[in-house]
Amino acid sequence: MSTTTSTPRLSARERLLAAADELFYAEGVHSVGIDRIIEHAGVAKASLYNTFGSKDELVRAYLSARHDLRRERITAAVSAREAPRERLLAIFDVLEAAIAAPTFRGCAFAKASAEADHAGTVREVTDAQRGWVRALLTDLARDAGAASPDVLAQQLVMLYDGATTSAQLDGDKHAAVVARQVAETLVDAALTSPAG
């Protein structure tokens, strides 16, 4: 009787998504062709087309999976905090952990958007992801008692984006920490300002 346990083999869909995630994130959605994805995933070309139908839909699945993972991490961080102020700032703690990862190469959505048309799959998924972040921060700002929750949310999104870009372009591993410090100042001012 063997005592080794075998790990279940990933489905073609899972292997294609893992290959797409690795290659698209590292090299870009346009520079990586279908043949590289198929070879990296170790599947037949028909598997890609049977599973996703096109490269465009594989890109959609890749970005959607990134969005789902980011949403799960942010939601968990927000849920783990009780104070409204800390719930609002939790996004920067998640970003700090992401930047610290050895595989961090910047924002997958910003990178894909830089290569894509102004309309289409990348724009759709990116708009959905960014809309979710803005809505979450607006709701958290409102729950915390901010006089202008939309304005505070917009400011926090800009700080988040700036920290992500600084970490990618400048190699600044502390960008999220600095952004959180600035966010604390903005949040504290927004929560003490009278409604106007």
C-alpha cells in the first residue's frame, strides 16, 4: 500500500487559466499568443477554443479571476475590522501585502488597459473592477460618517492607484504604507468635517 498521495490533475480550464495568469501578467495580454498559452498549459489547441471560444474570452476569464481574488482579499480585510475608520483603510493593508509578494508586477488591469482598445473585453472587466472598488469605498465612507463619501472614495482610489504605480515603476515596497498614512489624514479630515 502506497503512502504517497497524488494531487488531482487540474482540468484543461484550470491549466489554461493558470498559464494565462502567469504569462499575461508577466508579459502582457497582447504580446502573449495563444500558442504560448497552450504550450505552457500543456493542452491541445482545441481545449482552449472548446473552453473559452477565443483569446478574448480567455483574457476576460483571466481578468475576472484577478478581480474575484482582489475582491475576496479586500472583503476579508474589511470584514476583519470593526471600527469604521479601519474598515475604510483596510484596502491599503491588502495592497501592502500584494506589493510585498515576489510576483508583484503592478496592476493587472492597468497593464491590460494600456494594451487594449478603449472599448471591448479588457475595458468591460476593468470598469467592473474599478466600479466595485469605488462603490465599496463610497459605502464604507458613508458608513464611517464622511460628509462627502463620493469625494473621499475618489481620493482613496487615486492614492491606491498611485501607490500601485509607484511600487511597480519605482520598486517602492513601502508605497502602500505611505499611501495609507496619507489616506489616514484624508479620512480623519473627512470624518471631522461638518456636512456641507
